[in-house]
Amino acid sequence: MRYRILGSTGLRVSVVGIGTWQFGGEWGREYSQPDVDAILDQGRDSGINLIDTAECYGDHLSESRIGDYLSRHDRSHWIVATKFGHHFNGFMSRDDRFSAADVLAQLEGSLRALRVDRVDLYQFHSGSDALFQDAALWEMLAAQQRAGKIGHLGISILGKGSEWQARQAREVGAEALQVIYNRLDRRPEQLYFSHAQRDQLGILARVPLASGLLSGKYSPGTKFPVTEVRGSFDADKVDRDLAEVERIRRTEVPAGIPMAQWALAWCLKSPLVSAVIPGCKDADQVRSNAAAAELVPGD
Ligand SMILES: NC(=O)c1ccc[n+]([C@@H]2O[C@H](COP(=O)([O-])OP(=O)(O)OC[C@H]3O[C@@H](n4cnc5c(N)ncnc54)[C@H](OP(=O)(O)O)[C@@H]3O)[C@@H](O)[C@H]2O)c1
């Protein structure tokens, strides 16, 4: 495994982390505690030390599974990142809850679920610019940071993008940006990299496999079931993306290298990207994803 320092946080994160939206049950299967244990055991054995979760991957469900694991293993090995701002109502349904009082209650819920006394990285979860502009929210978070319940603050920027939030990050005390970044979506290079460089913000690349499309195992015409998140994607766009993935596989991926590993290492070409956080379905995917670190040139 390779490690990079996440912006100005001083946190030494493995360049490959584990995204855990999957544990909330919206990716076509339910995760038992033994399923999660196997994934996190493999992560630790592969040198991974970064977990990304959120309040609304199930109603604190993903966090609870991680917390159960952490309560039985070495908590100090892990850098735990979670998020705030939503209430989970059911499959792919959430309400915004970004007021200072709501977020304070969520923080307590996350600490309980994760069974920790501190969240290492607490991220604004893809809220609008209007919700971001709330001095009371950021004052409350700074107070919780002083109280030791939050290590560092981050912003998980909404999917359609917000350069303005990246520009404001330092103002509100954030030290990391989580953005969609992968071989099919290079907008962050223009939108965020210069802010990250200037303000020493660590970048976490989420959806680094383009929701699995960049694994190379799907062909145009693939239909995902409605029981998982990808079943709600625009089918025409998925087809166009898969055609582009085939072109990339033919023209850019060296022979003999699994495309998923290549795609993760591609995101890490810039040292501004501290880590990728691929969602992992099982321990085999964790093992394969961790091996992508070997394709990353030394810093
Ligand atoms: N707003 C936000 O803050 C936000 C939004 C989205 C995601 N996130 C975070 O980012 C993480 C990653 O994003 P994501 O999970 O949406 O997308 P992703 O990482 O691009 O894709 C994950 C999917 O790729 C497939 N996969 C993973 N490793 C593989 C391998 N080695 N070989 C083949 N297939 C592999 C798996 O699906 P199949 O095997 O079923 O194809 C897996 O469910 C999430 O778990 C979450 O922590 C945050």
C-alpha cells in the first residue's frame, strides 16, 4: 500500500480506501455483520486504513456495521470519515437536515453508531450552496471540533459540482474535498485542483470506478435492476458511458492489467488526489482494489 497526507490534516491515508455506501443496502444486496467484517479484515490486511461512510447509508446502518467491527478491532488503525446533512427515509429517499441543531443530533448518532468518541473527518454531505451558507452550522461544527468529537472537517461536493464551495472551504474550516473523479468525469481537474493546491485541501476521489462501469465487466446494453441504485440511472447515458469504457479499454489500458485497478491508479496520477474510495462489494474486490496502489508511481 502507499500512503499520502490528506491536505493539511496530517492524516496519513492509504491511497486506496473503502467506500461503504454499499453496506446501507442500496446496491442490490443486504450486508450482514460477517460480510462487513470480511471486507474490513481484507482492507486492514491490504494496508487500507481509510473508511468513508455516511449518516444516510441506511439510517446510520453502514456506520453501525463499521462501529460493530471497530468495537472488536484496533480502532486506532482506521481513519473514519463520515458525513452529515441527511435523514434516510427508505430506498434512495432522503430529506435534507442541515440546520445546526439537526447536524448536532446526527453527529451524536454517528458517534453512537460508529462506537467511537471522535469522527476523524466529518463531511458536509452534498448540500446546496444555500444550505452551505449557514454561519451557525459551521460555528457549531468548530465547537465540536474544539471539544474533540470531530478531528477535521471536509466537504463532499454535490454531484453536479460547486466550485464556490471549494473556494469557501478554508473559510469554514474544511481541509478536504470529496469529489466525483474518474476517467469518465475529469471536471474536477478544472473545477477543484487549483483550489486544492492553493488552500492545501486533500482530495478524496469518490465514484472512482464510475459506479462500477470502469471495471470493464459491463458492455453496452447492460440493464441494471431497479432494486439497486444503478437501476435509476439514465439508460442512454449508461450505454454511452459503456461504449466509451470499451474504447478506453482498447486504447489506454495496458494488456494484463485489470481495468478496475488501472482506473483507480489513473485517479491517483495527481498527488493532489490523496485517496480513491471505491465502494467494495466483497473482500475480493477490496484485495483487487488495494493492488491498484502498486500501479501508482512513487511520490
Ligand atoms: N455524495 C457523496 O458524498 C457520495 C456519493 C456517492 C458515493 N460516495 C462514496 O464514494 C464511494 C464510492 O462510490 P460508489 O460506490 O458510488 O462508486 P464506485 O466506487 O465507482 O463503484 C463501486 C462499484 O464498483 C464495483 N467494483 C468495485 N471494485 C471492483 C473491482 N475490483 N472489480 C470489479 N468491480 C468492482 C462494485 O459493483 P458491482 O461489482 O456490482 O459492479 C461496486 O459496488 C461510496 O461507497 C461512498 O462511500 C459519496
